Amino acid sequence: MDRTTDPRVRRSRALVITTTLALLAERGVAGTTIEAVAERSGVAKTTIYRHWEGQGALVLDAFDSVRRPPVDPDTGTLRGDLLDLVTGLAAALSEGPAAGLMFALIDAAERDPQLAALHRREADARHAVILRAVERGIGRGELPADTDPAEVLDELAGPLFYRRAVSGAAVDRGFAERIVARVLAAHAVRAG
């Protein structure tokens, strides 16, 4: 029987990935060792090493298992697009496994070139959808032609990350909506 179709192999791989995700969210990459995964999951270290060459490969697979392509809304208005995107980011920072994983990846990217590359790819993909929304808004005249889309991105995402990582306050839908309203007001087309 092929190892990849053996139900026992699939179950143990899934258990290892699930355990790795939990440890990443709790302890970060440094605390997610093969030994810690084996201890918590009950899967033997030798079995883990049979499927992953080491901690780095396991961590990359775990991140890949929860990776979702960014949604690229086109609601017809900049406000609608940004509300979809920023409330989605707020939820990602607050709910489910992605919340802790995002910060674990940011931290690990400072020391590990493979994780830095993964972080850069993920960030670039997510930034691209916001930048496209802002560019569409500029094209429709909802923002001045000289608006810097990267600056708008920073103004939208920065407060959410600060609030989640530094102040520890809630990053909820209401907060996301207020950020979108403030950024749009700050960049509104002025009557001349």
C-alpha cells in the first residue's frame, strides 16, 4: 500500500500538523520543536522525521496547511472593498488559529530565511489586494489621483496590528469599520 494513501499515515500526519499549529500559536516557532510535537501528539519522533526532515520543514508544512488565498473583493466602491478587507484582517487577528500563527511567523521571520520568505510572500499577496482596491478607488475618483496606495495600506493595517500586538485591546469589526472611515475621511477628494 502506498504510504500516502495509508489511512494510518494520513491520520498521524494530520495529528502532527494539528499539534504543530497549536504549539506555534502557544509557543512560537522556537518552542515548536520536534520533541514537543512528539510529546503532545503521541506520534513518535522517528515517525515525524520519516515525513519531515526537521523542524523547519514541519513548520512550513503547518503554515501551508492553513494558508488561504486572499479574497479580492470588488464591491463597486472603495468603502465596500476596504470594509471587506479590513474586517477580514481584524477577524484573522482575533479569531482562530491564524491569530497566533501570524505573530509567530512574523517573529520567526526575523531569524529564519525560509520563514522570512514565506512571510514576505504572504504579506505581499495580502497587500496586493488592498493596493488594487485603493487603485480602483483612485481610478473611480473616490480618492485623489496623487494618493499613495502604500500609505493607505499602512494607515489601514497599522492600527489593527498595533492594537492586537501592543495594546492588547479588541480588534473587532467595529474598530475595523472606524479605521476605514477615518482613513477614507483623511484621503477624501477635496472640493477645489
